[in-house]
Amino acid sequence: MPQPGLVLWTLMIRAYVCLTLPGEVLELFRTMRRVGVMPDMVAVATVVLASGLLGDLGVAKTIHCFIKKSGVEVDAFVSSTLINTYGECGSLTDAYRFSQETAMKNTVVWNTMIHQSLEHNNLDLGKQLFNSMPERDVASWNSMIRGFANVGQYEEALALFHDMEISVLRPNTLTLLSTLSACASHGALEAGAWIHSYVNNNDLN
């Protein structure tokens, strides 16, 4: 019987990820390599995702090492997945190091690193990254507003909302929910009323 091709291997790996079976994903990946099938960036990103689900930093580093040695193309999806995986494995240091090394750094990659910084309560790093972004999108602002609101810095969250309001980007529902949450949690009734008025005046209901 002929060996399965790359597409079939990748489909099997993705199926195990969807079933939240990261151990089986990694075993399948080892078998794939043992029979001489070289993964593409889709398969690699899926395996990286599995190592994040497993929460094993050693496995994440092993997969990262394979990526560097194999010469597999690293696109924005692979980069953001690896940053997220390092963060989920508890190593913001490795996530940040890779984010600085990767040549593929679009808005999604920036946002992923900002998200992980805020998840680890490193607000200074999150703000530094946000201020360094060559281009922001709504998700960038939402991550910052939500991150500061989650740690009780509602004044900073509201200031970010006001900065976003005067930028070229328009707040969406997630932006407003995060901002209202900050207002409600800290008794900022006037600010909350202003946000409510903003929603009505801008047809965001």
C-alpha cells in the first residue's frame, strides 16, 4: 500500500487538533517525518498549535527548532501561532524573542504578541509594542482596551478609547463592551453614560 501524501497527513493532523488530541498530533507528526514526508507551513502551524494545547514548553521549542532547521517557509500564520503557543506554555520571554526574530511581522503577528503581553499582565511591554506598530487595526485597540480594563486600569482603558475615537478606525461592539466593562467595574458612571450616548449617536446598537 502506498504511503499517504502530504495533503492526507495534514488532514489527519488537523482532525486530531479539532478533536483536542495534541498527543496524537505529535505522534502523527513524528511518524510523518520518520517515513520521509516533509511538512509544509500548514502542517507545521497545526503541529505548533497542538504543542500549545499540550502546554509543554519543551515540545514547543522542539517544533520551533525543527522549523528553523528544516527551512519550512514561515508565514504570518505560523509566526502568530508560535508566539501564541509560547505564551500558552507560560514563556512570554520566548514569545517576545521570536516576535523580534521573525521576518514575517504583519498586523496579526503584532496583535498576537500584544495579546500575550497583556495576558501575562506585562502592560508595559504591551504598550511598547502597541506604540511601535507601523499600522494598527481595530483588534489592536480592542486588545489594549480590554487588557487595561481587566487589570483595573480603567482610566487608561478610557483614554485608549478616546484615542481610538479620534483615529481613522471606528470602535466596534467588542471595543464598546470592553470600555463599558471598565466603567461598570470602577463606578465610572459618567464615562459609562457617555459611552452609551456614543453608541446611540453612532448607530451602533
